[in-house]
Amino acid sequence: MKQKVIVVGGGIIGTSVAYYLTKKDIEVILFEAKDIAAGSSGSCDRAIMLQSKKPGPNLDLALKSAEMYKTLELELEEDLEYHKGGGMILIENEFEFNVIKEMVERQNQAGLNVSIISGDEARKKIPALSKKIIAATWWEEDAEISPMGTAFAFAKAAQKNNATIKLNCEVQSLVIKNGRIIGVKAADEIFYADSVVVCTGVWTKKILETINIDVPIIPRKGQILVTERLPQIIDCNILSGSYIASKLQKTNGDPYGIGLAIGQTQSGTLLIGGSREFAGFDSSTNSQVIREIAKRAVNTFPFLKNVNLIRTFSGFRPFTPDNLPILSEVPSVDGLFIAAGHEGDGIALAPITGKIMTEMVSRQNIDINLDAFKIDRFSKVNV
């Protein structure tokens, strides 16, 4: 008899988990409260940028995931807009240089061949860069993908493998019996399964509270600006040193964690971020933050002063206290698993997360040490 698994959440993590489960001939039902990629996966940038990852367990997973991305279009038989154009972190001052230099040294020790190049060398790669840029990192292996396109492709592939996907169907609660998960309640009906994988990002805390489990995942808002279509100007991932400093929580007192993250879509629009702000579930855009992001973008790319913005939007990153996702079975509830809390790394880690959770749910041997991602690392959490 086939194993039956319910996946809760239709973002890039949930659809990845659903797809890889179906590859093991597991019966899958995916529940999504709205539509595929309607949450964080549809409100983010496109970067698969490894050099922005802190050396350690997260980077180790990202390296494995990046390898999977190289063949994912062929596997899913879909155009995911995958492009390996490299990546650059821009440096404007001594504070940023010191933060980035320390990170690059650790990355090189971890096997990432990231280099620091001069401002002039950076401008040879991207002539539109401001002369204020004094240096930059460079690594040719960074890439980008369409997050929404990839989530839909995972979902489509899962359906081809006989997964059932229920959209506009919010899971109201998890159903427990004798210390074991037996299913979920949705649309006032109980759906039964052998296991449940919760992949609900910033909403994970809410759904786990229905069974009195406290998960320390909170929303960290980011805002993005979108320009009119332009000729190709940027062919790689670009972050500012201040963006990385913010990600590492070295913000010099900036409550909005403003830095610059910029990339160009295939259609020619620029996606310009970003910020990191703890504002609960307030999804509104803040004119002060938008102006500051725009100011930094113009400071880095002066030509943008005369480019039109067509819209702005915000999204929520699922933040955990140690900046690592939870990829874990819940010790107190047999058959209940969590794959959430990726913060800004959900896109980069989606394929490897799907593979790991499939191995975990099907009780296979996992050749990766996952101790850093277990939920019980949070000692005060009721699990």
C-alpha cells in the first residue's frame, strides 16, 4: 500500500517537496490557501546567489542545491529562466569592505572561489556602475531563476506524477491522535495521511499553534521596486555590501536594513531591493523605505535617475533566530515534519529541501548532517 503524505503550502518549498515525494511513488495531496507561489515565492527576487550565504550548514546545502538547478529545466521540461551569469557584491566604504573581506576569507576556506576585484574591474564587467564603487566580490557560479515559474513547474510535474493539488483550500488545523499526526482539517473536512509536511513559510507558526507547538518563525518584510523595460544592462546578480551587512545583522543601527539587491529579468525590467524589517504581517510599502532604496540604486547606477518605476511591492521572508531553516520532524508528533524558515534563501535551497524532506519522510538514509536544522535546537520551543 502506497505511503500517503499531505504537503501544506504551495510556494517553491512546498511544490518542491511535493514533486520529489511523487518521484518516490508516494501519494501526495498538496493544500494551498490561495494559489501556487501566491505568498513569499511570488514576492521576491530571482537570485541563486551562493556567495551571499554564510559559510557553514546553509552554504553546504546551497552548493548541493545549485548543482540540482543546473539540470532542473531538463528534468521538469520547463523554461525556468535559469541563467548562470555570476554574482557581485559591491563595496563602497571601509566598513563594508571589512565585513565582506572577512566573509570572503571564510568562503574561500569553505571551498567557494570568491575573489575581491577593484572598482575598475567591476566597471569593466558592468560599465553602468558608479565610480563610487571602490571594490566588489566576484564569483562566476552565481545564477538566477524565475521563482514563480519554478514553483508552477514543480507543481505541474507533481501533478503529472499523480499528485492532487487543492488550491484556495486553507488548512484550518492539524489532526493528532495518540501522539501521531493522522491528517489535516480543511474546508471543515478531515483529510487523512500517514505523514504531513508543513511548508508554510511565515505562516508556519500559526498552523503549528493549532496543536500547541510554538515555532520561532516570524515575517521579515522586504520591499522591491520594478522599473520599466530596459535594454540589457545587468547580466549577473548584484548585491551591495550594506545588503550583506544587513543580512548578517550588522546594520549600523538601520531599523529597515536597507541595502541594494538588483537584477534584470528576461523581459528587461529591473527588480530593485531591498530592505529587512520586522513589521509583523503589515504588507504595505513604506514611501520612506522606497525612496531610500531608490536613492541607493541611483547612487550605484546613476543612469537610473531617468528611468521610470512601474510599481513597488513587498514580501515576507520567514525568519528564524539563527537564520537557518527548520528541516525536521517534530519530536513530539510522529509523522509531522516542517520545512520552513528559509528567510531569503528559499529560492536557492528549494530543490535540496525537496530532496531532503522526501528522504526524511520516507525514512531513507540522508547523507547530510541535519543537526543544525532540527527544530529542537531552539531549546525553549515547546516541541
